Amino acid sequence: MATEDSRYEAVRSRDARFDGVFFFAVSSTGIYCRPSCPAITPKRANVSFFPTAAAAQGAGFRACRRCRPDAVPGSADWNARADVVGRAIRLIGDGIVDREGVAGLATRLGYSARQVQRQLNAELGAGPIALARAQRGHTARVLLQTTSLQAAEIAFASGFASVRQFNETIREIYAATPTELRAARPGRGSRFGPVAAAPAGPCGDHGTATGVPLRLAYRGGYDSAQVFDHLAARAVGGIEEVTGDRGARVYRRTLRLPHGSGVAEVEEGLGSGGWLECRLHLGDLRDLTTATQRVRRLFDLDADPFAVAERLGADPALAGSVALRPGLRAPGTADPEEFALRAVIGDAARAAAVAVAYGEPLAAPSGGLTRLFPRPADLAEAELTEVDAGVRPVLRAVAAALATGGLRLDPGADRDEAERLLAALPGVGVRTAAVIRMRALGDPDVLLLPGFAPAPRWRPWRTYATHHVWAASLSRDLPPAANVPRSSPRA
């Protein structure tokens, strides 16, 4: 929103469209909230606005216990932006600062630590350490309120360097001790997720008896059927599975994470509660933040459907589909390198055969999930008899580029450079590179419609335009004049 007055109007109307886009703080109470907080609207003179929760915390405000502003969806701006700030936010969300420090973040971005600090402070009111600290606080709150782990275990699982740092941060952010925060666990029916039912107790390598339960928040409507259909049609056996009847399905997949492996389970639901129910079974709880962010990217939970509908709905060629599907999403991926390799293989059955031949088996199978997808290094020199002869050199070339670091597809990768490098590899081709850019790099502005003009009127949401055209083509609900291709690429 352009002005502070317009932001205040959003607060007065409790407009959930702007949850995560900005935060407001109240000087008379010392708390900060999401715009849709149900509390009595404060006087304008007492309100200030912040672009991030970290900025509000840095100014000395504590999180509202009623609306839990740390639980909002991320701003869609960070997915749309390809500059250093957008790339940095995506990397911090993936846990890079916790694992590699500010120096590691700067190295991945190709800037000095001082430059990164300066740009983040200028735009977000908080540097990388403060942003990572806010994220650690959120992770700690989730673990406190959904598991029976000891505080010391939660401190290190959340990324804190010490129990003392953990205790101080929790008190500063929530104005409560860890014990008090655990006792204040919200009710199951609370409007403001993401707190799900607490499991029964600890359980060895997965931290809890039934995994860590989460409510993954999103804004606006959510067409869960469209997303689950998309994932079910492309599921790779042994790596992914979709169980249950349509409308009540569960998507499950294995995850390769920085400190070990994991399994994610996401329920289809009805897409109307403001969140998706999720459980994460992790070999190491330090991977909770990373796993959560990767599932969010897979299910496109930080999208802004209001902005997409406003832009695409103004075009007569898409207006019908936009009206029918206000919650349409553009699924991403939980593992960019895995997706790039699968995109080259093409067929899900062949990808499953490759996984069986070269993937790492899980310590214990979980339902139909038996292994992790192979690392790029596992395929760079492999025989690959499981795929067609024409695909083998292409698959080896992509795997080698990823394994050596010549090609990077992490959340902070330069999208233009990555697409250029992909298209330059022998046999990859422009379309495959664009598909990888769309899903592996989460670019919301990729057009994959043969015969369509570049359509600048759809920018920066051409990925969503592509999905609308595919959805309309499958259901044949657009008129012939819309020039809609009658096939949906398996992207």
C-alpha cells in the first residue's frame, strides 16, 4: 500500500489481504500486530508501520498474543523480486544465516556483508541477523506450543546459539518466558494459525510421536484441489504419494535437508480456513525452519491472489478463468535441484526408476515413501540405463553442472543467469530452462504458452496466467476466441 494513511485504513477494516505485507505497532501498548488483528483499532497517532516483523521487534515492540503476527504468510513481493533484497529474503527464509552466517549469505549473493546489511536495513528496517532472529523466534514458538520437547532442545533446534540467547529472545519478542508461552498455547479453533494439535510426546529421531504439526497460513482463497491435482499427476513413486479421496487427500513426500532427511505430510482440506494442515517428520529438528519454507514454496502459500486477480482479471481473455478460480496457485518445488533433474527426465515413471536405482533409501520406509531422490553427484557419472539414450547426456550435463556448483538453483539464485546457464547446456533447450525457472526458482513471471505474445499486460504474474490458461484448457471453459492451447504441459 502506498501511504501510511492507506495502511491505517487497512488496519481499521481488518483487511487480511495485507497480512504479511506490512505490520503495525501501537506505542501505547508496546505491541505489534498483523493488519487483520481483531483487537480494538488504536488511534492513528499511536500507530506506526513496519515492513517486517523483525523491524517492529528491533524498534522494541513485542508480538501480539491474540493475532500472532509471526504466523502470517510471507510477502509475495519477495518471490516476484529478483534483486539482491528479494534473493536475500528467500535465502534467509531457507535458513542460510543460521547455517552459514551473514558471510555465507553475502557470498551466495555475490556482495560484501556490508552491502547486504545496508540494503536490507534501508528497505526492511532490519539486517540479516535481525531477520533470522525473528524467524528463530517463530520456530521456537511453534515447537513450544506443539511439542513436549525440553526448552534446551527447542533452543538449539530453532537455531539459537545458547539457551540464554533463546530465553532472552523469547522474552523480548513475546513478553513471556518459554514456560509461559507454552502454557498460552492457542485453542485448536483459533482463527490465527499456525498452531495445530500438540502430539502426545517425544519420539526419538523425529522429535515427536506424530511429527511436528503446523498450520501453514496463506492469504485469500486457496484452490487446494487444483494444487493437489497438479502434484498427484506428477508424483514420483517412492519419493511422493497422494492418498485419500479427492477433497480429503494427503500429499506426502521425502525431503533432503541440511542436517538429515524428513517426510512432509500436507492435507488437502477445503482451502477455506486460512491454512493447510501439515506435519513434518524430521530426523533433526534443526531442519524445521528450512523444511517449513520448502513446503510453503511447493504449495505457493506466500502468493498474493488479490494482486494476481486484479492484474489478470482485467484481461478479457483470462477474466472468466480468474473469476472461476480466485484461489489458483502456481505450485513450486521442495527441492530445486531434484526438480531440474526430473524436468530433464520428463516421465514420472522413469524418474521413479532413476530414484530406485540411485536414490538413498530411507532408514525406515514411511507408507509408500522409500527413498530420497538422487543427488546431482549421484547421476553425473551414472549409467542411467533407466532413461532413454537421448536423455542420458542431457541429464548427466545438468547433474554435473549442479554438482560442481557451476549452476545454482537455491532460493537466492540469480534467475536470469540460471536460465541462461541451463539453456546453454547441451540438449536442455529454452522451454525446459523456462519450466525449471518457473517451478524450481519460483518465478511468478514465466510465460509457457506457445503461440501467445509476450503479454506484458500480465506482468509480473505470467506464471499464474499460464496456469489459468492450462486450467481453462483442461475444463474447456474459455471461448475459442481466447486462443487457448488444448494441451497442458507437464510442468
